[in-house]
Amino acid sequence: MADEEILYRFRQELIVSSQDGAFVIKDPVSRSFVKLGAAEMVVAQYFDGASTLEQIQTRLEREREVIAPFDTLVKFRERLHKMQIILAPGEEVKPPDNDLGMTRGPLGKLFLIQLPLEFNPDLLLTKLFRSLRFVFTRGFVALTALLFVAALIIWVREWDALWQQIRGLASPLGVVFLLVGFVISVAVHEMAHGLATKAFGGEVPRMGVVLYYFIPAFYTDISDAWLFPRKSERALVVLAGPYSTLILCCLATLIWPLVPSGTTASMAVCAFIVLNLVGATRTMMPFFKGDGYLLLSNALDLPNLRDKSFDYLSARFKRTVGLSYDLPPETTPREARIYIAYGISTTLFLGGLLVLAVYLAMRWILG
């Protein structure tokens, strides 16, 4: 007697957003996102928990005039199940692993340590947005553009004096100012992400702190931005963070010439200038899972680009050396090229950065 076929059902609690002829699906339980084409979405919704695959094939042909080979439907069903878009009777959704997706591989848990400092900021951000709605106007953008120009002029005119004071930050007091300024800067940066998400109607379910490559890092869950129909809205949510950081840098630059040179206050302002400039630069690098990475993912229309790239490279490597491996979801030739390029370049960059850090540490230890 043949085994009874499992009748999968499409999960009704999934949040679906239509974007440029495709559909972005948010899983509110696992907090993950997947993207399906229009035809794929139609087929996925035929999994109603009551129809066999053969019945689905017949209904597609009768109702949609779509001839889908049975083997193709089998593979597509496996793909949907792996992504938890469809579930078997009694099957539960796998909970999120809370690794934030920042790093992968055997050393992932060493380089990413999540601290028990997570909270839900959505209500707070909703109240803040009502008071700070003006920052999302063209007038505010024009004002900050003038601020950037004024700061640049000061940088050019006062570079020698500023550089001299920057070198003086390599002292215990300078380090204290950098650490205090870091906390303030990152708090504003993450709040800016959250406020931008609220501005376009999204929710921000969590904020918190992790040790990322042994460096304290704040994070804001702005994954709802993937549901925004316009690519420009998703980009603005990401840009809000580094934009706020640059505003802080420029404000500190305008204050710096007004503070007596060589004083403790002048050192504090200088430290704030430096850490905000460095912070804005670092977060725009696409090799870290920061703002530059999110902008790249948005531009390429590939959610979870980092994880998918490493999964794809891992499968390709295991297949090459003859090891067993789990096939990733089907990829197009374009996606395969992107996964290879991004995965290899990120691995080389982070590997080189780690080697450089070890080299500098050894030089410092050995004198």
C-alpha cells in the first residue's frame, strides 16, 4: 500500500506585499522574508490542506490554463516547505534562532554574541515620530545640506589643527570620550532607522545590543521595510541611520572652533567628530551586515543576501569535494552570479581584516 500523501497548507498568517510583479512574504513567527514570483505565488496558494498534488495540477490546468509538470510541482512543494510557506498538518513553525543573521559558519557564535538587552521599542518610536515628523520634510533635508557644506568648509580650513587634536585622542581620557560618544551616536543612529520605518507605516519589534567581532553593536529590527512597495522607501529607511550620524558629525564640527583649543571640552568635541565620521563610513561597507549591506540587498532585490550567498557557496563547495549537502532553493543564473561574487568578496574582506587585526596585535605585544 502506497504511503498516504501529505496535504500541505499555505499559511494564512503570512504577511504578503506586492512589489513590481513579485511578492515579498514576511513570516511573523520566524521573522524571515522570502520573495516569490507572481506565478509562484498563485501556485503556492493552491496548497489548501485538502488537495493532493495531482488535484492541484488538475486545478491549475482547468482554472488557470497552466500546464505544470508533476515533477516540477514536487520540487516547488519541497521548496515552499523548506521556506515554511506551507506546512504539513500539525506541523509548527520553527522559531527564530535569534542570531540576527549577522554572521555564519563554524565561528559564527564566537564572532556574534547576543546580550540580554533586547526590548520592543515600537510604542516609544510611535510617540517620538509624532514629535519629530518635521525631520522627514524637504525643508529639513535642505537645512542639513547647508550644515554639511558648512562643516566641510571648516574641515578644509582647520585641517591641521583638527588633525593635531585627533592624534591626541590616543590617551586614556580620549578613549573615555570616544566610548561615551559612541553610545550616544549609535543610539541616535538606531533611533533614526526606527523612526524612518514608522514614517512609512512599518513596525519595529525589537532593539538590542550584541558583541559583533568583539565590538559592542546596537541593532534595530527594520525588516518591515522589505514590505514597503517602493524601493525608494526601503532605501530611505536604511539611509536614515548614516544620515543622522553625519548630522551629528557636522554639528560637532560647527561647535569645535567655538571651544577653546587644548581644553578637555575641545577634546570631547573632537572625539565626537571622529567617531561619527568613522561610524558612518564603516556602516556603509557592504561586507558587514550594516546599512551598506542593506542598501545593496535592496538595490539587487535580494532579501537575506548574505545568508543565501554563504548557503549557495557552501553547497557548491561541498558538491565539488564530494561531500553531502543540502540543496538551497532554486536560483536563477543572475542570483548565482551575485551569490558567488558577494560571498567570495565578503569572505576575502573579513578574512583579510582578521589577519590584519592579528598582525597588529602581535606587533603591539612583541613591541
